[in-house]
Amino acid sequence: MQQIVNFIYKNSNKLLFLLLLGISLFLTVQSHSYHRSKVVSSANFLTGGVYESLNNVNEYFDLKDHNEQLAAENAKLRSLLLTIADSTVIHRADSIKGVSRTNIIVSKVIHNSYNVFENYLTINSGTNDGVQPDMGVVNSQGIVGIVDKVSKNYATVISVLNIKSQINAKIKKSNHFGTLNWNGKSTGFVQLIDVPRLAAIRKGDTIVTGGQSIIFPENIGIGTIDKIYIDSETNYYTINVKLFNDMTNLGHVYIIKRKDRDEILNLENATKGE
């Protein structure tokens, strides 16, 4: 203890200088958007590299699970092909409405948080791969989240397990819409709120993405209805949705850019400007 005190005493001027330098840098970053964006981009690059190295080690030990997931996905795709009347016909790759082959970017989750209220993922694709903020992220099971910050080689994704996440969703069989968010409790469930009471719903019904989003195409799977409540304040339904995805175990993901997103945004901005 005495050695620590002596070290601080001998180097008090240097330590004071470093403290003041740190405070000044912090204030500069906080008060200037340009500096803040550069710091965020650099942080994404550094943490992304660390996360990717750790993920490579973990992935080696999880190869069996990944192979089983790929086999299950291939079986699902094969079953879809077998249901086609003429399986010799070559069909278009854009089976998801609003998406074509050039609009899908394959990436991998290299870091995943799910034990706090504002959970984020880190993926190993960035601007060099065509990734931009506000792109939707899905996998073979359903939605994962929305791209937030992007650097050259990495990006962070706002998980559906984030209390600030809000996604347009609907009941598949009735097309009644609501807002999908998370109450911060269970990693296996999210909530669909503001669903009108006239909607005919029951446990087990499928919840999918709605058609009012410019981020996700319509009818991407989310989960199934587990419980139904009536909000005493709004008199609307609040639905507990059991996720198709296991958000604690994510591997490869697909980043989606809507073909019509820019056109819609430009039109809406022009309308607002009138």
C-alpha cells in the first residue's frame, strides 16, 4: 500500500496531466458530432477485432451445433422445393418480398449481449460489404434486429431484446397490426402492443413483420402468441410472443436492404417538405 502511495506522490504531476487530458478529450468528443462519429467508428473497429478473435475460438468448439443448424435449414429449403408443382423450373432468388439476391448480405454474429435492458449484437460486416444503418437483420428462424452503427468491417445491431426496439408487426391470419417491443424480462419472449380488441386472436397464432415497415419486408417470422392481456389504460391487447429465434445462440445472419426503401423515404420527405 505504501508503495502505491509513494508512486502516486512521485508521479502526481504526470497523473494530473493525464487526467486533465482525458477530461478534455471526453468533452471534445461529446460536444462535436464529427469527433464523436470518428470515436464510435474506431471503437467498433477495435472491439470488432477482439470479438471476432474470441468468436473464432468459440465457433471451433461449436461446429457440431452449427452443422446441425445448417442441416435443418437445408432440410427446410428442400421441403419447400418439393412442394413446388414443377420442381424443374428455376425460381427467382427473391422469395422474400422486396428483396433480391443483391439486397441480402450474409454476415456472422461475433458478439451478443442478452442480459441487459439495451442489448446489442456485433457482426463482422461493415460499409465495405454494403452494410448501412437501419438495415434489417434476420436469420433462418426470423428477425434478429436492426443495424445501428457501422464501421468499415463491423456493425452493431439493436437486438429485438432491447427495450428501445420498436418494430411494426402483425398477426398473420388477421393482418391486425401492433408495435413489437421488449419488456426487459425474458430472453425468449417479446411483446406486441396496441393490438385492437376487435382482432380475433388465440394462443399459438403466428406473429410476422408488418407491411408498414421500410426496414423489414412483410411476413418475416417473429414468433407465436403465448399469452394475451388487455391493457387497462389503453383498452388494447398486449400479446406475449414466444420468439422463433433463440436470441442467446446466434450464428450466421442475413442483412436486408429493401429495394424500395430509398424511394419511399424520398417521397415521404418530399411530402413533409411541402
